[in-house]
Amino acid sequence: MTALRKLGSSDLEVFPLALGGNVFGWTADEATSFAVLDAYTAAGGNFVDSADSYSAWIEGNQGGESETVIGNWIKARGNRSDVVIATKVSQHPQFQGLSAANIKAAADASLRRLGTDHIDLYYTHFDKPETPVEEIVGALDELVRAGKVRHIAASNISPERLRASLEFSDREGLARYVAIQPHYNLVSRDTYEGELRGLAEQSGLAAVPYFALAAGFLTGKYRPGTTVDSARAGAAGKHLETERGRRVLTALDEIAQSHDVPVATVALAWLAAQPTVAAPIASARTVEQLPALLGVADLRLDAPEVDRLTEASA
């Protein structure tokens, strides 16, 4: 059985792949989403990532569709205690921003959609510099004290604001971030490496990177002269135009072939081997896409392989 990883300083133990819920209620309908969630948990997975805004960008959607699907699945399976649920606040059309009042109202709305009395990991989705960190952390602390949230975390936040938040928590004895969710992958390293990662290391935060497969580019399905039927094809395909993108694909191909595993597995394994990273996030809109993602739990790259990919992605 795959060993779980401790999430920062929290008491949460998570599977080394977080299942992205952004596709639930978007490119995966409820029945397909249930099948993906069933297959993920059957393989030992226990860490599901969502946000209250998923998927408000689709015409006819309100936001919260992903949480509703996850909530319906938890109710149908009766497995709430077996799953670590992460969701986020700040971007829902009706709950914009990080004011104290909004954080509390949005959390209550998420709890209703999820059909649960607590959120295991609650992220600020996008930081709002116009709101003092004292107000944000204070509101999150109230949710923790009320038992509505177990642990708090931050996504898309600057090193300066993260440091100020942690210092305030420590000074006042309030709930403290245990994780960070950065944009981070083999073709986007400067979005995390450097000051932000250094602060995470210093502060004992776990990283749970999103866009771990660069919108699908790091699955290897995007090649010169190919057309991919995907809602994210434009974002992924642009990496083919860069020398770095082509270098990374070449290195991934070689290492994947030597291990007889899919390219996506190697890309996720490189992330999982990086300092602070507890579990990359990747989503599957079909059950057939899952094995390549789940493989990260069993693949350990050796130091030369990690270095090869690090050099190719420089």
C-alpha cells in the first residue's frame, strides 16, 4: 500500500497525488466524476482538491459545481472520514474577495455544497492585497475554532504577504498556514522556486502544486503536427513553441521509456521529488486518464534522472 505523506505541520496524511476537482461538473459530468473518484480512492487515493469557483467560467454554471459533485459522491459512498477534502475561497461569483465576512459566508456555502460539517484544508484561492492579512487570518482562525475548518493554506500569494501572514499567526497564537498551492511544473519553475519556496521550507509548509502537468503539455500528448481535442489545448500547445518545452519532452521521453511508464508519471515524479512538495495536483476527466497520474505513487526517480529533468527545464 502506498505510504501517505504528512502535510506540513498538520495532522493530515495524504496520498502523493491530489486529485484535481476542477473538471467535475465541467468536462466530466457527475456520473463520470463519480467513476474517477471511485477509481482514485480504490487505488489508495485520499486527497481531493476543489474550489468554490469551479466551474463558474462555463455558461450556465453558478460556481460550486465541483463541490456539489464531490458532496454528492461522499454522501453516496458514505466515506467522508476516509477523504481529505481541500477547497478554496475568494473567486466564487457571489463570494468575491477575502474580507472576514466573505470568508465566513463562503465557507458556509462550501460546507452546504460538500454536505459536510468540516473542510479539511481551506485555501485562500487568490490573495487580495487590499485586505489586511490580519483580517484574513483572523477570519480563518475563527473557522478553525468553530470546527468548520481543520487546517488553513494559501494559494497564489506573494512571499511578502505569506511571511506577514505567518508572522501574524505566530505573534497572536492564531491558526497558521500549513500548506501552499503554487503554480509549479517542469515548464514553470520560477512561479515557485526562489523566495517563495525558501519561505515554505523555512516555515515548514507543504507544497501542493497546481498545473502540475502544464494544462496537459507534460502528458506528452502534444507533439508537432498533432491536434488534441481538449478545452486546454491552446494553453498546453504553446510550450511546443519553446526550446525549453522541446528539451523537457525529450528528457521525459527518455526517462519514461527506461521505466516503461507514461510521460505524465515521470513529470509528476520530478515534482514529487522537489523540496517541500507533498502531492502534485492533477485532474482526470476520464477513468482511463487516471493510471498515468496514480503511477507517481510508485515511481522513484534516481538523482541523475531528477538532475536530467532539472537541467532540461532550466
